[in-house]
Amino acid sequence: MLEWLKEPEINFPDQLQHAGFEHGVCVGQIQAKAGLTQSTVSEYLSILQRAGFIEAKRVGQWTYYKRNEGAFEALSNLIQSNL
Amino acid sequence: MLEWLKEPEINFPDQLQHAGFEHGVCVGQIQAKAGLTQSTVSEYLSILQRAGFIEAKRVGQWTYYKRNEGAFEALSNLIQSNL
DNA sequence: CAAATATATCGACTTTTCCCGATATACCAA
DNA sequence: TTGGTATATCGGGAAAAGTCGATATATTTG
């Protein structure tokens, strides 16, 4: 999922017609591509959010998630310096 | 354990008298510090070895493990470029 | 070779994680 | 306000990971 969110236009072309990608990709799109149930995907995304890897933005009935690039860089740096 | 192995002299002072740290730290030393059973620690170390994070060197009845720094750098780079 | 020591492997049990269906909540439209 | 759609949360069963004791293997020493 994290890799998918690097290139929303390529991985979630269906969303383009409805919303853009300014706020990220909505849960339903990710769920369809993941082939897991709605509840599972929703839980995954909230875990990733709590961990700081993605950010959520609620717009109407949709929740859009997008990557927080800083978190990945921080993780990379942490592995390099602390591990 | 991986952090401990960054500074064997500091974290495993007992071993200094017997062997050096050329080949790393032996299982018994790590086990004592970890506070887990011998079998658990042995299994951990073999998992870390198969994953490439540490290297094993058998010397007599002892097995010494030391970090493979390249693996950590590779992981850091992988996160930075692929994730 | 026998006993002692260090490590590895095996089988079982416990804890955690994964994933689901059911249900709750939030929002929108008529 | 009623019904439809999107997402979140909850409870539970299945799968995986963690951990142990017992035992096997390898090595050294006498």
C-alpha cells in the first residue's frame, strides 16, 4: 500500500475522475486494489497513520490517505544511525 | 542484540578475558545479557544470520556472531529508494 | 572413549498478529 | 428524516511469532 501511494495516478486511475489526488487516495480505492475486506484495509490504514507513515484527510464521506515522506526518511536515517 | 553487537567491548566485557572480539560475541554471552533461554537466543541469532544482519564464525565449541554492517546500510538505502 | 561444555534443533504451549463478518458512525441526497 | 454510501470499530477465529524445556550435535579435555 505504501508503495502504491507513491504514484496514485498510476495505481489508482479510477479516482482521477471523481476527486484528484491532492489529499491522497480514499479507502475504497485502496481496498479494491488490495483484495482485502473493507474493515481490514481501514484498520491497516489507521495503523499506518498512527505510526506516522501516512496522513489522513476527511472530505465529506471519504477519507483520503497520503504518504508522509518525512517518516520514511526518518526511518532510513534511524536505521543508519541507531541500528 | 543488534545494538549490543555494535559495541562488544562495552556490552560484553566478560568475553574480553577469554577470546577477543575479532570474530564477534559468542552465544552464551548474548544469552546471559538477554535474559532468555539458550534455545531462544540461539534461534534468534540464526534467524538474524539467515536474514543477513549478522555473520557466524565457529571457533572450537563456540559460535561467534558479529554484525554485517553492509546489511544495515542496504536496508537503509532500500527504505529510502524503494519504500 | 567418557564426561563436560557450547550450541543447535525439535515439539509444544503461549502470545501476538492477521483478517474476517457484523455492526456502528458519519455524511450526503432526496 | 430516511435511505444510501463510505469509513471506523468491535469481537472472534485462524495463522504466525515468541518462548520454553528436552534433547541432539559438536568440540574439547582427561
